[in-house]
Amino acid sequence: MADLSYTQAVVMGLLQGVTELFPVSSLGHSLLVPAWIGGSWQKLVTESNSAGHTPFLAFIVALHVATAVALILFYRRDWARVVTGFVRSVRNRRIETSDERLAWMLIIGTVPVGIVGLVAEHPLREVFATPLAAAIFLFLNGGLLFAAERLRRRAVGGAGRHHVASTSPDTVANTTVATDVTTRLGYRGAAIVGACQILALLPGISRSGATISGGILRGLDHEDAAKFAFLLATPVILAAGVLKLPELFGPAGHGIGGQTLVGSACAFAAALGAVGFLARFFHTRTLYPFVVYCLVAGAISIVRFA
């Protein structure tokens, strides 16, 4: 990985920060974009060291950690309430407030993907970590988002209910999602939405897309579904990154320390901008623009790599 340039680090950092939160799959794009560019870019994905590890994955792990830190910063008020609610519920040995319920809903929603990820992530990555597989799953991701929107529209009698907030979009980041989510979703719904993250183990299937889709199908509006999805994704992304981060201090990280720091800074900035944009976007909009992108980009990539 000594050939990883700072230009590549910047591009991949920005790409990770945006596509991790946009419902278009960061893992799929980390395979497709280098493959489309070709040359030394494609070599980043396919290059392995003598132990059979792909150093590029260690670099991507650092970008994931930076993305998780950006999410924690953006939703710092919500996380403060969630952590406080969790500690209070453990101390009092009962769950009473919406913040306490939300804390346990996030834990329940994280368990399924945590278990499956530990067992199946590596085998799935070995089988499907190819540009063609990523292209196929990206196309299917578009179909998943489309199906979620259509089913939701049908469930509300074809009216296409959107969230009409009483506050300005500029105050979205300062509001809490606890009351609406705990009322409409419940523990069973949290487990189901959390389990949707398992689909993101397939390159091309978006974690945020799957969980937002699950949320709106369980009765949440787009804004609350997106916010719950981002809160739900944060511990998973952070834990996966922290567990694999030591790889960067071994042979896989040799020669790319500076590039990793630059890429991580770019991923952090891009993720912070992306979550701010999406918090406002889903205030009044739906998943349909991302449906179009995934179907078109996926179809073109299938033709290119088939």
C-alpha cells in the first residue's frame, strides 16, 4: 500500500464519508469507483500482502471510524440523552422514559447485525468483493428502496404521507427522536429495523438504505427513520472499526500513515456534511432520488463488469 497516493486517500475519504450515510452503499462504491478508474486505483482493492490480507481494507476501516465520530458529533445531544437514559435505567432497574427506551432499542437493534457480522462478514466479503457483485447488489439496493416507498405509500392509502414538522429544518439537529420512535416502533420494531443492517454485509446494499426502508415500513416518517438509522449505525460502524483498527499498526499500515490521517479527515468532514444534508433532505423528501441513482449506476456497472 506504499503506492497509495494522497489524491487517492482524499477521494476515497470523501467517497466513504458520503456513501456511508447516503443510501447507496459505501462498501459497494469502494469497490466500484476504483474498478471504474482502473490502473493503480483498481490495484488498491486487489492488492494483498504475503499474509493474504488486503491492506486497502485496513485503510477503509480508519475511514469508517472517522465517519462514526462525525455521527457522534452531529447527534451529540441525542447520544448524551441515550447514554444518560441507559445509565439511569440500569441504576433504577426499570425503563420508564422515552430516552431510556430508546437506549435499549438501540442495543436490541444492534445485536442481530453484531452476531451475524462476527460470523459471516469475512466469508461474504471473500465471495462478493468483486465489482460485478457490487454492481448487481447496488441495482438490487435501488429495487429495495423503491419497494419500501411503494409499500409505504400503499399502507397509507396512496396518500404518500410525509413528515410535516412544526419546526424549521435548521433546528432538526437539535431535536430528539426518542418520543416518536419509541411510540411508533417499539422493541420488536427496533429489532426488525436493526436486523435490516445485516443486508449491508453485501457490497452494494446500503446500511442506511436498508434501515431507513425498515423504519418507514414500520410506521416512521422519513425524517425519524433516517435519524434512527444513523443512531443505530453509529455503534456498529464504530465497533467494527475499533476492532480492526490495530491492523493499521501492523504490516498492513506500513507506509500509509499520512495518507490514512488525510483520508480520515476527509471522511469525517464529508460525513458531517452528508448527515447535515440528509437531516434536512428527509424533512420533506423521499428515497426516490436514490432509487434512480442506484438503478442507473447499478445497471451501467453490470454492463461494464459483466
